[in-house]
Amino acid sequence: MKLGVISQRVDAIKDYGEIRDGLDTQWYALLRQAGAGLVPLPNQPQVIPIVLERLQPDFIILSGGNNPVAYGGDAPERDAVDELLLNFSIEGTVPLLGVCRGMQSVGLFFGGTLKRVEGHVATRHMIRGKINREVNSYHGYALEETGQGLEVLARDDSEVIEAVCHKRYPVSGIMWHPERVAGFDNRDISLLRKCLKI
């Protein structure tokens, strides 16, 4: 069984004065159904190289949550971890999939930009292109410019970019959340297996 790593969101719990890493446990079930295991990573940039060296993961997922700092986010550690994971992916040709905020990180890493979008939080809509289907949506920002080397795989009806892949590196991104689908969608399972080489 292949083993991958996944980034986590940063949650500030004011009542307890704590900063916590968080991940929907559905991710473990989703990857198990795809035939792989998953290890969550801490939002501690200084620890990430050590963990990656020890684990030598077969794939990487950049999960959702937290806006990038340049777009109003308040978790610079999350930005730093995503950048480290993208560098590790490219240097070692380790397959990487960015999901929602993770896809935003992919776009920004390759020099892209984001824009504010309306009507994309807690809704469903159609996407078209190399991927044609209805997907869920939970994001307030989307890629405006993809960045160098990224190919657009799907857009919604208002031309918002919903999926990308890199032309040279094993890096992909989707804006919907496959872990938030009840029972999981076989098309998402197939997509994970293809993008992450599971």
C-alpha cells in the first residue's frame, strides 16, 4: 500500500489560547478507499524536511483551509509548509495534488495570482473542459492567472478555473472537495489514483 502525506489547516482556538492543526477525518477514509494510507503533517516548517526525509512519501496532498497570507490569511506557517511540499514534489518527482486552498498554493507557487469570486461557498456547480461534471464548492478565491507551466483542465460556466495540472511536473490541483462527498464519488477515487499514482 502506498503512503502519502497531507497538509493541514491552521485553527486558532481563542477560548483555549491554542493554535491547532486540523484535518477532516474523511480524508483517511477517502484515501483508504483509493487504496492508500495517509499521514498528516504539522504546520511546523522546520520539522517538514525531517519528516519527509524519514517517510519518503509516495505522494503529497495539499488540503483545504486558510487563505494565503497575501490574500488576507493569518497562517504564514501554512504558506511555508505548502511551499516546502511543492519543492519536495518537484525535486523528487513525487506526485502532488492541491485541493481548494491547496490548488491556490500550486498556482501561486508557479507565479499565478488569485481573485475574489462570488457564489462559490457551500454550493454545487458544473465544470467543463477535460473534466465535465458537477462538483461542490467552498472557496472565496480562485486562480486568476495560472502561473508558468500550468494547464487548465476545467472551468465553471463563469470561466472560473476549477482544475489544473502542470505540463512538466507531477503536480495537479482541483478546487472541489472530494472528501466532502457522502459515500465518495468513484470519479474522485479515479482522479486521486491517476494524479497521485496510487
